[in-house]
Amino acid sequence: MNYWALCFVSHKSSMAIYRYWLSLTKERWLVISNWRYCPTATRSNVQESTMVQTERTIKKWSARDAAKCIVIPSDLDHKYSRGVLGVITGSAQYPGAAVLSTSAAAATGIGMIRFHSSSGLAHLVLHSTPSCVVQPGKTTAWLIGSGIPAKKYSDFSTWLRHRWFALAYKQTVPTVLDAGALYLAGSLEQPTLITPHSGELANLFNARGVLVTAEAIEGDPKKWVKTAAQTFGVTVLLKGAVTYVANDQSLIELPRATPWLATAGSGDVLAGIIGALVATNTVEILNDLNRLAEVAATGAYIHASAAKNASRGGPISAENIVDEISGAITQLIK
């Protein structure tokens, strides 16, 4: 090939690369330029543009998607390789949260659960799930906060004085924060998932200086779950009749769950399912943070499926949901 032909090819290649780059950045550049330089543009214009983009990129979670996050053991696996979940849940006010979260985690088939709390709670947990271990050790993920009053641990320094949280903080493995631990959002170095309902998310926003009501979040959950992920720098699962999961790159929508799922302890069961799935997917999560959102969505999918199977159109309790978790997972992997 002669010199001029080579220059022509190089020029065409450069232009192709430029055009591709321009196509990727055009929409973002238009938003930024309109916001900063166009006298008629406002922040609301930018928010509207963001929401239009959100509508286009939302992922509807399906059984096929969920099945990809179920790690099926091989002949070479053992209890440690199949995930070890550290659990700090329950309190004197809400002891049942410890029982429900650990029993739900166990029902997923995880390799091991290490429960860390007072001896009184440990006895309750062992009575319900004797396979739980109450001695400290290495874990592949942590579940913290279910059934722990938010007012008691409302800031990071208070949590650091918690005997078992200090252990979890040092291990830096993927962590699920629920209920009383939600205020830790953005304080941990490890991949973090928070699992609030609309009221808890509103309280978290208000504590960080963003004034919003639970009603406003319920009115536009897709907007607020994305805003939460971007504001706190974590993956967010927003619980509701329709559950949403978001990080700074993606938004997942779950199928509508049965209304009978709205029952005391249901959130503790969900936290246990998700914590266990995170523990079995730790390697994948550390290699790809999008995996944490996918695992969270899968946990919510299993939770809703178990509730549907337990309900059959009628009322259920949180304990009924736990009884159907194994069957819901089996349906996914068949």
C-alpha cells in the first residue's frame, strides 16, 4: 500500500472513531451545555432529560435473569466455598428479625451463617436454625441492621462502638445494610447495598439535607431510587408493591408482587435472602459492581415468588414465605 492510501485509511479510521465517540457523548454534552449556557434551561430540564433516559434504560427483571445469579455447587465445593454470611440483626425490641433473617438465609442453601449478637438472641436463632454458627470468623458478605432501631445507631461513630460491627468493618467484603444500619450508607469502602422502604429512604435523605417525603418517593420511585444511588454512592433496593434496584449505571424493575407480601417480618426475610445470595456471589461482585444490583434484584424476585407460592391468593405470614424460599429457587434453576 502506498503512502497516500495509508493516509486515506488512517484518516477514515480516525473519523470513524471520532463519530463513534461523538455519538456516545452527544446526549450528555447537550444536557451539560444546555444547563450551563442556555438561558432558558433549568435544573428541571436536566432532571426531565435524565428521567427520559431512565425510562429508556430500565431493565425488567425476569426468571431467566434471576437464574443467572444462582450459583449451583459443584462436586468440589464445600461449606466455606459456597458462601459464608455474617449476620448482625435483631434487638431486644425486635428479636424476631434475627430469627427471620437467619432462617431465610439458610433456606437459600448458603454454605454457612455466622450470627453475631447477644447470647439471648443467639439462643433464639439457634432454636430456629441450629445450623447457624455463633463464633466469629471469616465471611464472604455481611448483613447488618434488620430489627435494630435506627435511633440507637444513627451515625457512623456510634456503630464503630458496636462490638461486632467493628469486625464487619475490617473485613471489607460486600455488605447489605437494612433498617437500623441504613445510616451507614456511603461510609463503607466495600461494595454496599441498602434496602429501604420509602419511609426509611425519606428519613435517610432528610438526614443528609435532602428534603423529601415518603409520599413523594412513592409517587416517583424510579427517580428517587436513582437519586439515592447517585447521592450515597451505593446500590439501592427500594421496597414497594413494585420493587426497584439501582446503581449509578443501571435501573432494574421487579414484577409486581402480591399485596399479601406486606406483612410484619417480610423485610427481614428479604434481607436474609439477599444477604445469602450476595455471600455466594462475592467473587463476581468484586469483579463487577453491576452484579450487586443483579443479585439484589434476584433476591427480591425469589422473595416475591416465595410469597406468591405461599399465598395462593390468600393471607400469609413471614414464616410462610421462608417455607417457600427453597421451592422458589428450585423453580428458577430447573
